[in-house]
Amino acid sequence: MAQEKSDIFYTIGDVSKITGIKPYILRYWEKEFPFLQPFKNKSGHRLYTKRDIAIIVSIKKLLYTHGYSIPGAKKILWKNLLKEKDTSSLSQKIEEIKRDLIKMLEVIEKTMEAK
């Protein structure tokens, strides 16, 4: 099975280069921002996803560009993550409704063909 792009993991060194944030700061942010929890392999090395990197970039922007404190940035990110979750949940519900409507249409079409 081919590996999906969303399954790609990045080391802390890679993430540091991508984001411009030193590894010790990334480790500190993990303690301060509970939703930033990279996967750790058997040897304890951190493995970050693209979503983790997006969160890190958001934290960086809030702290360094917009001048928020850590508690302020945390509050904003929690709100954004909750919106993302609600939107995702809504999208799933819409997809379920769409599938149900398609099934209903197929039943109606079969009924009409039988007549």
C-alpha cells in the first residue's frame, strides 16, 4: 500500500528547519500547548505531522508576529481548533446526508423502472 502524503512524519530537526524554531523551544511548546503532541516512536524520537507543523506555524505567528502571550495564544488556538472540529463534524454529517439521498434516489429509480 502506498504511503499517503498525510502519513509523512518529520523529525524535530526537520521541523526546526521548516519553521525556524529551535528544537528546545518546540519541546517547551509541547508542554505549554496540549494540542501539540507529536507522535513518539519506540526510541522516544518525536515525529511531527503536517498538522503539527501548521499548529507550530500558528503558534509562532501569534507569539512573534502578533505579540500574544502564551496563555493568549493558547486561548485563540483552542477556539480555532474547536471551530475546525465543528466544521469537520458538519462536513461528515453533510456527506452522510448526501450518501443517504443518493441511496434514496437509487431506490426511487428502481421502483420507477419496475412499473
